[in-house]
Amino acid sequence: MADPLCTRLKHIIVQTLRLEDITPEQIKDDEPLIGSGLALDSIDALELVVQLEKEFGIKISSSEESKQALASVSSLAAFIRTRVEPSRLPS
């Protein structure tokens, strides 16, 4: 069964970055988001961070923290789970 948080994150990525050629289902949980994989750039990463902060009420405070969190959908889900109020997680 798919992780509801990973599924939600994939939808956020596609919607926020207006990825027309990619569906959420095509994004693999362990696929790199920055550089190779989805090939997101620093502007994409910034847009995504802003949206994630709004959606989950978290703060990604440094570029190093952002780089680690945005390594993949799985790492992003793990990062969010350690910082978010549980009631904000999808079920």
C-alpha cells in the first residue's frame, strides 16, 4: 500500500511546479528530485519549499537542510514526519 504522505508529496510536486509531462504516479519514492531524476533546479526547489512550509506548517531553515530534505520523496516524507504536527499528515 502506498504511503499517503509520499502520495500527497508527489501531487504537491506536480501541481506546484506545473510539471506537464509527469504524473504523480511516475515519480518514484527514491528518485532524486534535484539534478538527475526529476531534474529540478534551485528555483523549483525554492517554490517547493515555500509550498511545503505552507501545507505542513514546517520550516526548512538552511540550504543544507533543504538539500537533504529534497533528496527524494522518501527523504522529504521522513523530514516532514519529524517536524510536523501529526494532525497535518494525510491519512
